Amino acid sequence: QVQLVESGGGLVQAGGSLRLSCTRSGNIFTINAMGWYRQAPGKQRELVAQMTAGQSTDYAEDVKGRFTISRDNAWNTVYLQMNSLKPEDTAGYYCRVVGYDTLTSRGPSEYWGQGTQVTVSS
């Protein structure tokens, strides 16, 4: 099993910045993709940013130029640097990983963190 723990959320005024962290633990795991989703009340969960093992990076259109995703070399931690925050960014932010168990080749499997709340006031 893989566990994901997010941190770094909080309350910030519009125009401010936050840096989210997601730390992975558990089974030895080979990553296909790792990234961030968000979900606001009454809305669908949506992709914010993700990185793939093929070194590609995807961003939601409304965060391009403001958010930056990064990671360590072992895929143990992924970060989301959020600048120029807007009230529309208010949501629960969830870390997601897709991959397979390195020792057993079981997969692909998907795991989610419990989320961290980001609230942007105007």
C-alpha cells in the first residue's frame, strides 16, 4: 500500500503564495504519474498539475503561469508552488499517484491523499 500526506494549505489573501507538499510512503512503488487535483464545494475534482515518468508536465489552463509543480528525484515528494492566488483557487487540494508495485509488478494502481485546504480571501 502507498500512503500520501499533503501539507502546506492555509488561508491567504488574494495575490499571496502557498507551497504545498505531498510526501509518499509505503511499498516500493514505480511511478507513472504524480500530481495535484483540487475540488471546490459543488464542483467536480479537477486536475491542477501533474508530472509523468516520461518527464512531461500538465497544468490546468487557469493555473498556467501561476503554479509550478516539482519533485525530488525519487518521486517521494511532490510540490506545488502557488503564486498570485485568486479566490477562485479556493478548494481542497489532493495529491494523486499512479504506478505499480516495484517488487510484484501489481498495478497500475491509483492512490489519493486526504487533502489540504487552500482558502484565498479577497
